[in-house]
Amino acid sequence: MTKLKLSGIPNDKPVKITVELPATVFRDLQVYATILAQINGEATPPEPSKLIVPMIQRFMASDRDFGRAKRSFALQQTKSDSVA
């Protein structure tokens, strides 16, 4: 059997979810978008919903404990897959 470098292609199709935010969080997102537009010299702020994904990505990327746990989890998955 041929051993390929790729084991599979991840499904990177966007997943749509609905999230309810407290009004205060939504207002903060609006303010954040306005400040971001000012800093970048843009006339129109981005939609607050466009900020959510990059914020979550940055949060998870900066969480060291999550990174360690994620690597450990992936290692465990790899081991359990090779046993099966």
C-alpha cells in the first residue's frame, strides 16, 4: 500500500451558526468596528459580524493551554486511529 504525505483533505467549507450576543457585546463590536475603520483610514466600518471570526481565531491562537491541549488531543487521535 502506498503511503501518501496527505492523509485527507480537511473540509474547509464554511459552517453557518447562529449566536445570540448580549446587547452590550454587540454594541462593543460596533464600537470596535468603528475604531478599526478609523485606524485603517476607511470611511465605513466593517459589519460587526465580520469581526467575530478573526477575534475567535486570535483568541484561540494566543491561548497557550488550548494549543498544548489541542496538540495532545491530536496525538491521542492519531494513536487511536493507528490502533483501529
